[in-house]
Amino acid sequence: MGVVFFKNLAYSNAEEVCFGIAKKPLKYGFELSVGDGKVVPEVKYILKPGFENKPELLVDEYEKIALSIVHRALNLGFRNVQLDTELTEPLTMNPDLSGEIVKSQKEILSKYYSEYGLKSALRITIADIRRFNIGLRCGEYLKMMIETIKSVSTNGADLISVESRGGQEVFSYSLIRNDLRGILFSIAILSIRDVSFLWHEIVKTCSKAIPASDSACALANSAMVLANGLVDRRISHILAAAIRAMCAVRTLKCYEEGAQGPGKDCAYENTIVKIITGYPISMEGKTASYAHSSLLGNISAATCDLWSNETIVFEDFFGGKSTAVILEALGYDTELMNKSIDMNVNKTLQKILVNSDIYRDPQALILSPENAFRIAKSITSTDTDYERVIKAFKESLEIIEEELNSLSLPKLETTYLSILKKFLNNVPDEDKLIKDSINKYSRIPGFKPENYDLS
């Protein structure tokens, strides 16, 4: 399954891994390069709810967004910028309108490049509009996704991404019930099979655009948000950390089907994926607080090649349009990182970013370059996707257990660590998990084994 199967790491050690530098840098758009010795700000946005009912205004609104970003970048002297247009479900279901939005934004980027030399590119993130009860591998919704990818690709999109949802129906059901077998089944079997199928289709559809990346947003980010902060814990933070490590395998699968990066910003597992693939990644952290809170505000920047913000609604702030304001925050962050590279103190800045967060939470701990390297190595040490997920799961728990004294976790968490270790010691083999799970989860609305080529 897949066109390649990564068996080696792109990096020889964790010290090699840093922000702004990737083993496989990319160049696209209007002379924008990433991973070649600098970090680029990437602004991600959507329109206010309601505009989907006003198609006559949509294109103008997206033009205003693009103008707000590039003008602020030019005004502040930032020379590189990437835009990420996240298409809503209604837009993804309208290929022609999506194509118009892309064309109009790309014309603005072209103007600012030709007249002012602003280097830029446009990522388009397609919504996963497929319906579980209708089918993930066929039907009108998949067809609309493919048609929209074709439309935005031919109209000037530089990158195509998606936050796919395969396995989410079983994952969500299992997560809130603390059903570890269901969580394992949804990640190690369902989501990986779906990413493989979907990205095989995306890669052959992109035409002029680069097939960029997927994200485990529907799974790992759901766990992260549900885990919440240090006071309002809704699920175990150790479990959320383990899920993040496990989901690195499903996000890696899009690259094995032909994706080339840069990684999507909301895929916090990107640090692990970058170590394996060498492709540049976008990341988000403190600048994502407009959309959600996390315990990964600084450490997520330690390996980024683009620095992003999670989705922000286009509206008016005191400082101007929201997209311009967040670009300014991102831009100054990237200027700091880039100057540290120029001054050859980037590893010092990286250590500061890491050490400011690493013991705040297990979710931060596993994403330090050193620990992400360990997880990446465990993933490439075995020959099947199922074994990869188990290895990542096990390695993340070992990392956390080694640092228990530094983490200062409440007793509930340390007790839960024992539960997870016991589960790992008795984990079923792949065939048994599939057989048992098909029977057990058949009652979940939307779960259909044929969506994942399971009999």
C-alpha cells in the first residue's frame, strides 16, 4: 500500500533538525522557497459564517483577504509570505466558484510580485466533505472533492492540502468512552487506509499544483482539545500525547502516496514526519490561540519551516483586518527565527523554544526534536503500518515514563500511564483487531467496513 515506504530517517540525529532548514527544500509560487534557511509566515483564514449564502460577494471578500495580507507584509518589509485558503464545505462543493476564488487571489499575488518583488504562494485546503454513511471511496461527495481539486489546481493553486476524516466516526465514539481498542483500530487501521486511498486520488488529480499534505486534525487535535489545559482535564494528557505519536503514521502515509509538503500547520505530528521524510513543514502554536488553546505554544516552532496561525475569521480588529494583524505577529516571529539563523544562534533559540514548554505537558514532551527523533526512529524500524503505530505508541509512553519526575503529573495521569502500558502488553494482532472491531463497532452510525476495504 503506497508508492514508497519510508524505512530510514532523513536526518542522522536530532541535532540536525531545526526550524527553517529541511533536507528537501521546496520552491514554488512566485519564487517562494521553504526549508532553505528561513522560516516563512503562513496565514490561514476563512470568511464569517453566512457568506456561503452570498456567492456574489465571496470572490470580492477573498480578494480583500489577500490584499490585507500582502499589503501588510509589504508595509512591514516582510519579503516572503504564504496564504492558506481553507475552503468550507459549501465551497468545496462548488468547483467553479472555488476556482474563481483561487484565480482572483493569485492575480493579487502576481501583482505584488511583479511590482514589489514580494515572494508568495497560495495553499488551498480542501474540505473533506465525504459522508461516512454514503461512502468514503465513491459517490458524489468524493467526486466533488476531486473536481474542486482539479479546478483550483488549474486556476493557480500552488499547494493542495486536506484534513481528511477517515476513522473519525470510530475514533470519536471510542475517545469519549475511553475505549483504547477502538482508538487503536481507528488510527492504525481505518485512518491509515483512508489516507492511502484518498491521497492516491489527490496526487493523480493535482495537475499543476503540488500535492502538499494531510493532517490528523480530526483525530489527534480532537484529543488535544478535549484534553484541554492543566486545570480542565477532560481526558488523559498522556493518552492525547500517545495519540499524537500514533497519528504521525497516518499523516506520513500521504507522503508515501506522493505528497511532497510542506506539511499542514495543524498537524502537530509534523515534527516527527519531517524527521522521517525531510520535507518542509508548517506549524502553529501560540499564534493558534485565536482558534484554540494548547500547551504547545513555543515548542511547535522548534522545527517549523512555515509558521502559521490556525484558522482566523476575516473581520475587523483595532489594528486592521484580522488577517493582516495575524500576519504581523507571524512575520515578527519568523524574522526572529531567521535572524537567529543568520547569526548562527538558531540552535540556541531552538533550545529556548523547547525548554520553555517541554515539561509543561506530555504532549509537548514528545514533540521536542530529541523525543520526536526517537518516535520517528521507532516508526521506521518496522515493516507494517500497524506495527508502526504500536511502536510509536510504546515509544511515546517510554519517553513520558522516563520524565515523570520533571513533568509533575497528577496521580490520575500516572495511574493512567499504567493502564496504557497494560493495554500495550496485551495488544491484539492486526487481523484479530480488525475482526473483533468490525463486529463491535458495526452499531456506530456511519461505520461501514467497505469504506476502508475491509470485509
